[in-house]
Amino acid sequence: MTHVFQFSRRLCPPVLLRIFSASALCLALIAGSATAQDIDRGEIEKIVREYILQNPEIIAEALTELDRREREAAEAARLQALNDSADVLFNSTRQVVMGNPEGSVTLVEFFDYNCGYCKRAYGDMMKLIEGDPDLKVVLKEFPVLGQGSVEAAQVAVAVNSVAPDKYGEFHETLLLSRGQANRASALKAALETGIEEDKLLAAMETEEAGLTIEEVYTIANRLGLTGTPSYVVGNEVVMGAVGYDQLRNKLDAMKNCGQTTC
């Protein structure tokens, strides 16, 4: 039974404690005529030890069940966060909207200009927009990859403020450019669209950029987002660049069934 102890040593103390405590309680309850007062701590530990040695599979079963319950709890918390944040998530005055602003189905994307996976996923998003005139896409600036990302996001917010009609061009230019996205590269991409530099710099001096990014950080924290790209479709959070097909399937299901799976 050496492998049992080797496996046990790899478990964190809280997990072992929960397994042992649950086992001790169950065994104490089925100990026949013995009462809690009749069984001291040493006897309980001996019974638990012998039971686990005879039935080592219960450790794996317990961990599987624990994992299932934790996933369910996390999903329930995320769903509640989605419900609580729905208005600012889908209808914030600070967000960028692409596609059909009045579309019946909405895809929210959290992105970072220095995220390689976001660059690859851009083609998926444009394909979704081009193939579905009823799709509304909401972009959330979520700079998580360093100071350069924060600077680029600040410029992007200013672009959307002074020339929202040029944001799409700016966004594509900066996102698909090579090298580090930062203040300099973002300003270069913005000026290439024809935006007046004075207006852009003035917009960057306001507090709007900070408020916009802080708003996104708050939503992301509630939803448990840790990286980019991340998406929201209906009542589901989708982590990572899952590709066109998965996103298309979820959007179609939302149209046909009112949820991301039919």
C-alpha cells in the first residue's frame, strides 16, 4: 500500500483533512452500538487509516467529487456575475460596438493589443461579422500584458472618443501590427487613420481612459477572467481563442434556442 501514502503526500492538507474528516464521521455513525463518547481520537484515526488502506479508490473518488462541486460552484458564481453585470457588460456607453449595433445576438470580446492569440482570433471575429448581419460585437479593452498594453488601450479609448468612425481601422492596424503595442505604436496607428493629433492628445488627458479600463477590469474580475481573448455569449463565458466554428455554433444556438447549447 506504499502507493497510497505516496499519493496522499501529493494532496494538499485541506483536501486530506476533508477526506479524513468525512470518513471519520461516516464511520463513527455506523459504528453500531458505539457512541461518540466511546470512540476516542486515536481509535477514529485507526479506523479511518484502515478503511482507506482497504479502499484506496475512495481518495480518487472524493477528489473527483470535490472537483465537480467546485466547478459547479464557480459556474454558478460566474452566472450570477453575468446577471449582475449584464447592463455594463452589453450596454456600457464606454464600449466599442462593431457589426450591427441593433443585432439580436451579441458577442463580447475582452482583448489585449499585445495578445498573440487575439491577433489570430481577429480573423474569426471579422468572419463572424461579415457572415451575420444580425450580429453585434462588443469590444472590451482588457490590457493584462504589461504597461505597453495599458498605454495602447488608453490611446484606443481616446480614438473611440474623438473619432469612433475610425476606430475599426485603427483597431485592425494596431492589433495586426508587428512588435510591441505601446503608446508610440498606438499613436502612430491612430494618426495614420487621419485623426487630428491635437484632438487625440487632448482626449488622452481626460480621465475617461482610466475609467473605461477600470470598468473592464471590474467586470473581468467578477467573471473570473484571467487572460485574453475571452468572450461572453449569452450566459456563457468562453475562455481562449476557441476558433470560428465554436463561436459560430454558440451564436447560432443563442438565436435558435436562447442559450449556447440546444
